[in-house]
Amino acid sequence: MNSITISEARENLAKIGKRILLRGDRVIVTRRGKKLFALVPVEDAEFLERREDESDLRAIRRARREKGIPFEKVKKDLGL
């Protein structure tokens, strides 16, 4: 994964966005050597969202099965 500074990201956002869109590149944005965030293709972000949703559903089912916790409480605890 490529890494760029936040200054480079600001100056070249359109060019970086095009690279991500066309080539599927992933870019880590840093400040003073520390990782701040990643710029990724939409497909990657959507995949992560689906995985998170699946994980939440598994946690809900497990909690209901193991502890008999009311579904509404589990949803509330998970922020759903």
C-alpha cells in the first residue's frame, strides 16, 4: 500500500482519486510519520461494511443463544 503525507493528499486529491478509481490503489495518508486514514476504492469500503454487518449479526445471534438477552438490548448495545 502506498503512503503519502496529508499535504500531498491535499495538493493531489483529484489525481489520487483517479488512481484509486482506475487502478484500485489503496493509499495511507500520514502526518509526521503517523498513519491517519486510508483512501480506498468504494468496493473495498462496501466490503468492509458488509463484513461488519455480518459480524454484528453473529454477535446478536450468539448473545441471544448464550445468555437469553433480549434482542432489543443487544441491538441497542451494538448501536443498531
